[in-house]
Amino acid sequence: MTEETPGFDEQQPDVPSGATSDDAEPKAASSSEEGAAPAGDTGQDVALVAQLDQARTALNERTGDLQRLQAEFQNYRRRVERDRIAVKEIAIANLLTELLPVLDDIGRAREHGELVGGFKSVAESLEGTAAKMGLQQFGKEGEPFDPTIHEALMHSYAPDVTETTCVAILQPGYRIGERTIRPARVAVAEPQPGAQTVKADESADADDKESGGPDEG
């Protein structure tokens, strides 16, 4: 019988057949890597959230810029439209102002009965066109004098007026909308000096008569 070598029966690590002890080391390394993977994923999530916040902030900034630009553009359009209307009104007013002497001649011809025949048709056509462009005539006898729309060329006193009144229209006034392009040139009459005092005395006497006269002592 052969002698057994001491210590030969000590248990050795179980190694699969066809594998060496070195094959166990990669498994241990892979296990450690799997344990560290969740920490890496958490870092990636934080980075993604930060990027998402940055994108949202940039989107809000761009949206605000777009809204400001849109508001500025709307204001610009309104200014342009307002300026366009103003320029148009000024151009029409200038044109009609140049036609006022012609309209005055037509009015005088009508007053003298000279507006007949073909001249009458042309005159009425011109007046109609001016009216379509917004021209309005104003100024009538008997209306109160208004210095904002009337120009007094003649002045007198009259016993039958209670305030400064237009008693004659020497030249009609014209306006476009609310804009006066020529005031009405008129003759005005004021109440006669002392007429108000006389009327006040007459009113007082009438009141006394109605009440039976002054009280007797």
C-alpha cells in the first residue's frame, strides 16, 4: 500500500468541470457593477430633470418675447391705421378748402336766381360730391352766436333779442365731421343797453298788480 500524502483530503473550493478558479473573479466583478448601477441611473435622472427645467425656462422666455413682439406689432398697426386716416382727412380738408370759393359763388348765384340750365346741373353735382366727401354747411339766422364756430363781421343792437344772436349769415361755415374748416361769418345783434332793466321793472310792476299792489299801512 502507498502512503497517503498528508493534507490531501482537505476540501477544495467547488469548481465546475472545465472551469478554473480564475473564472470566478469576473462574476464577482460583474456583481459589484450591478450593485453600483442604480447610483449611476439616479445621476442621469437628475441631469435629465435639470435639462428639462432649462428647456422649460427657455420656452417661457421665448413665449414672453413672442407675446411682446405681437403686442408691439398690434400697436404699430393701430398707429399706422390712425396716421393713414389722419392723412386722408387732412388731404380731403385741404381739397375742400380750395373749393369753398366756388361753393360761395354757387350760393350767391342761387340767391340771385342765376343758377339755371347746365350751370345748375354742374353746381348741384359739385355740391353733392362735396357732401359725399363729408363737407357740411352750417350757420342759420336766429341762432345764438357761438365764437367757436361763428365769426362776427357786423355788430348792432336790437330790442327783440335777449342774447347775442346771428341776425344775418354773410358767408356760411363749413365743417368735416367735428372739424371746422371755416367759421360762419355773420352779423350779430345784442340786446339794447337798458332793455333788460326796463323789462325787469315791467315784470316787477306786473307782479305787484297781480298781488293787489303794495301793502297799505
